[in-house]
Amino acid sequence: MTAQTPSPRLNLVGADRAQVAAVLADIDPRPYRIEQVYHWVTRRLVASIEDMSNLSKPLRAALSERAMIQDPGIVETVHAPDGTLKLALVHRDGSVVEAVVMPMEGHVTVCLSVQTGCAVGCVFCVTGALGPGRNLTGAEIFGQYRAILRSTGLAGQPLNLVFMGMGEPLLNLEGLERALELLADTVSPRRITVSTSGIVPGLRRLAALPRRPNLAVSLNATTQAQRARLMPAAARWPLDELLDALHAYPLERGRRITVEYVLLAGINDSPDDARRLPVLLRGLPVKVNLIPLNPDPQFLPGLQAPDEERINAFAATLAAAHMNVTVRWSKGREVAAACGQLRGRLVPTPG
Ligand code: SF4
């Protein structure tokens, strides 16, 4: 007689209602019970089945035999003097990703990762320098959110979420869409922003979602040749095609697309660039975020931020062209808070 292998327990983080119903089938299949268990995970963000306090002890015990709650573990937390919190999280397969919690005026913004690396290879980005990684599942992305909210005590507070950490969200649409579904119980899509390097097919798919998040596009160039140098994989879609997709992106009344422009000294910060940018964006409801590079001699050798005078001149040219423009210094510069920097320090680079 061979011993039967026990079936693996279902991780309730990321499970849909049908999966919750399946684990409850022989212990308590009532619809309200399924909703209760589902909401303990998606709304109350509990860390364990033991914390589901309106379930009887025997039911929690039976459920624990069939299911579990597992989020990524937080392996490093770094505080910056400006209040930014940078976290490194490890997933079950050992991959490390990062997330950032940024206090802003009147609210907190949480930045999540969608991949364990990035194949787009933007020359100004440490994650790009670290190379490609795997897609995170929707459950893993949602798990980051759950783990962060619990560890920071932010659960229940209004916050904004940005998909602006490691990876390109529109190259992981499956994970992104599932994470958006799981987040729908606690965060309004108006408080969620997806930031893309400009993956046009992904933009079209995002545009078709019934509950669309806000959109940010990392542009960083005013000519196709410059974009191909700075963002090689994203430049596969020509600038014209990207702008067409942005014009077609459905926006609710009063909403704007955020255009991010990382300023690199001597590369994309010229007066000509500043004059071309408003021409390119003409007719689009946008706000432009100018982001002076967060330099990193180890991972981004040879790249510098422009000096303040040049940054201000660039911003002034945009403002004179009636553009809504802000200069956003990378939060938590002192603690490697630019995308990929903490992970880059924790995980040795191959080769
Ligand atoms: S900026 Fe975004 S898209 Fe570009 S390499 Fe970094 S993570 Fe990837």
C-alpha cells in the first residue's frame, strides 16, 4: 500500500470565490461563509486563518488543513529622512522585489512591483540594468500590498497605489489585471496609477478595461532615435504609434495622463527637447513630471542629473507653452529608492 500524498494547501491570497468555495465545500459551503472567508483576505487583509475571528475554532482548524495565507516576506526595511520607506520583499521562489511607501501631501502613496526584473532595459533605470526577470502573479502583487499595509499599519487608510516599481506592468497584463481585480475591494481605480514605458498593445488592452486605472507614461525622449537609445525595447513601438494610443485612451472628465520625463544631463535636457515636448503632446490632456535622474555610479555609470538651472529652464519652457509641469525629485534618494536600487544592493548581479 502506498501512502497518499496530501494535496497542497490553497493559498487564499489571490484565490477567487470559486476556489474559496471549493476548499469550503465539505466543511461549510454556505454562500455567506464563502464571502466571509474571501473578504477576510481581500478586505481585512488578515495574516492568518487564525485571525478570521467570526469563524468558529473548529472551522478555522478545518480550513487550515486545506488552505493557508501566505504573502511575500519583508526582508529589509529602510527609512529615508524624508519619510520614504523602502521595502524588499521575498517571494516563495526566493525572488526579491521592492516596494516603496511615500508620504505625500495629505495621503500616502504605495509603489508596487510587477516583475522581478525588467526586459525593457531603460538606460537610466537600475532595474533595467539588472536585466529581465519573471512575471509576478496577481496573487504575488496583491500579497505585496497586503504585507506592506499590515507592516506599516496603513490598512484602512486612504492611499494611492502606483505600479511604478520593478518591471513593466503592460508586459505582465495577466498579473496586473488579476491584481487590479483583487484590489477592487479596497482601492478605487481612481486611486491606482499604472506606469508604462509605452507598450502600445498593452495600452490598448488597458484602455478596454471596464475599471480603468489612471495612466502614466514614461516618455523621456522627444525623438524616436533618442527614445530608441534610452528605452530600447519600448521604442519598438514608434513615437507616433504611442501618441496615437494615448490619444485613444479613454479618460474620465477632468482626468489627465501623467507623462514622466527623466532628465539626463547632456542627453535629453536641451532647450530643443524642451521646445519639442509640448509640440509632441499637443492636444493630449497631460501633466508632465520632470524627474531629475537619481544617479547611481554602480549601476548607471556615466549618467548624471542636469544642474538645477538647466532643470528649471526646461520646466520654464514647458510652462511657457502652457503645460501643466512639476519637477519631482526621486523620493528617498538617500536610501536607494529609485526603481531597483535596493534590490540591486541585496541581490548580487549575475556576471
Ligand atoms: S524604467 Fe520601468 S520599464 Fe524601464 S527598465 Fe526600469 S522598470 Fe523597466
